[in-house]
Amino acid sequence: MNIYLESFGIFFKIGAFTIGGGYAMVPLIENEIVTKRKWIAQEDFIDLLAISQSAPGILAVNISIFIGYKLRGIRGSIVTALGTILPSFIIILAIALFFHNFKDNPIVERIFKGIRPAVVALIAAPTFTMGKSAKINLYNLWIPVVSALLIWLLGFSPIWIIIAAGVGGFLWGKFKSTKDKTGKI
């Protein structure tokens, strides 16, 4: 099958049937692209995900663009981005046209209330999977915990956390390479 059509179909299907936004899509994208088709290595996927989270814009669109680009350059990124965007566009357009007819329906309200816990689970599951893939263990677990607490409790901007993590990672890499070359600190 043509990789452009296949990748468009994958991202269209994920975009159409995933509730909860970009983070809920991550495990589905990972399963299709990394596990089933092996188009991208797990380590590359984690790197693309980190870049997608750091880039401005919607996570689902960012990750689809980066994966498409990795697979087939600019054409691949356009195809995967359209596959991700079109279902939401079509669904939102349909809702905008017909929502006023059923917005006060108690059944619809109950459906949306029932979906909320599932969305939380869909977001939590890839967080743990990514933690394992990123080699987060008991020794470095403090980094995401402290980062989350600084953002949540003290109101730190995530931008400063990202910059600090980048500088810290760079310095740690320099320290490790110096230690590895000399055998000592």
C-alpha cells in the first residue's frame, strides 16, 4: 500500500476516534507507528514526542507533522497533519451545525460526564509508558515530580522548567562524557 495513503488513514482513524486530545492519541500513534509498523524506533518516537511538546501548537498536530516529516519529508508531514486535522474539523463543523438542537438533552450531558474518567485514564496510561521508555526510575523520579510541583504549587512557567531541564541535561552530558573519558571526575 502507498505509505502516504496508509499514514493518512492511520492518522485520520486516530483523529476521528480519540477523545481527550493529543495526550490521549499518543499511545495509539505509538502503537501504530512504532509497535505495529516499525516505521520509527521507540527512542526516535520519544524524541519526536519531546520536540512536539516543546513546539508551539497542538500536540497531536505537532507529533503528526514530525512523524510525517521523519517518514517522507514535507509531503509526509502534510499528509499526516491533514489526517490528524480533518476528522476534528468535520466533527466540530457538524456539532456547530446541530449542537443547538440537543445541547440541553440530559442524555447527552450524562454521556459527556461518563467520558471524563476515560479521558483521564487515556492520558495517564501513556504517561507511565513514556516514563518507562525515558528510563525514569527511583533515582531520577524526582525530576518530573519537582517540575510538576514547581509548576502546580508555585506557579513557575513551564518555559523556565524546560530551559532548566535543557541546561541541566547538557551539563550532565558534559559531566558524563568527561567522567567516561578520564575514568574519574
